[in-house]
Amino acid sequence: MKLTEKFSYPGVGVEDVYGLITDQAFREEACEDQHSLEYDVSIDGGTVTIVRTMPAEMPDFVKKLTGDTVKVKQTERWSDPGDGTRVADVKVSIIGQPAEMVGTAKLSTNGDNTDFVINGDVKVSIPFLGKKIEPEVHKAIVASLHSEVELGMTKL
């Protein structure tokens, strides 16, 4: 299932947004803001790794597979700056489940603003049920993105 989301940070440059999303304190605050039960944020240069345990806010048929919580690992490998852009390879996996989103994130200049675009593919590899679960995983990833971007806008 395709995932495409676009956000705009008004009046903020690419490097300012990049600096925020590669800031340990901000990413930890974002985990808390999203009600993570546990989290570990690691930032090494342009690589951001977040492992968090979240309440499984999904329909009962999904909770039967995951339980009441899910452990999610998110990895972003950001490029060096280039022509007013930054690009990352992004992978979001539900640990212990055959569910993931693989894609790219891009920060780019748009006038005085910075656009933040995520493109990916959500895949749940469970015969017969995968296609029913993918929209739920998609919805959870989009909600997390929206929450983090909204928090980020308050910081910039």
C-alpha cells in the first residue's frame, strides 16, 4: 500500500528542519508526545534510530496478532546537504511482526518554506490478512508523522 504525505514548514530553512529532526531531545520529546510506553532514540551523524513501544491502537482483529502493544523500529539515513535538499532512506518495522514501511523522506526548499515529503510502501506479509492490516499500519504511521510535524512546528 502506497504512503505519500507532504508537509510544509513555513518560513523555515531545510537545514533548520534537518537540525530539529536529528536532535536527540526533540525526537525523545516526540516519543513522549505520542504516548510511547518505552523508547530509545539513537542519533549517529545523519542516522536516526528510534525504537519505541506503543499501545496497539488498532482494531481487535489486528490486536489478536500484536497484543496490546507494538514495538516499532524506525531508521532514517539522511544524506549530506545537496542543492537545498536532504534525502533519507526510511524504514519503519513492527518488531516481531511481518509489517514494515520502506521509503524515502525528502526535505526541500519551496520559496521561504521547507517541504517535507514521505513516500513509501507499507507491506504486511501475512497471507489473506495482510491487505486488511496494511491500511491500519498506514494509518498509524501517518498519525505518528502528523504528530511529530505538528510538534516540530512549535519548536521552529
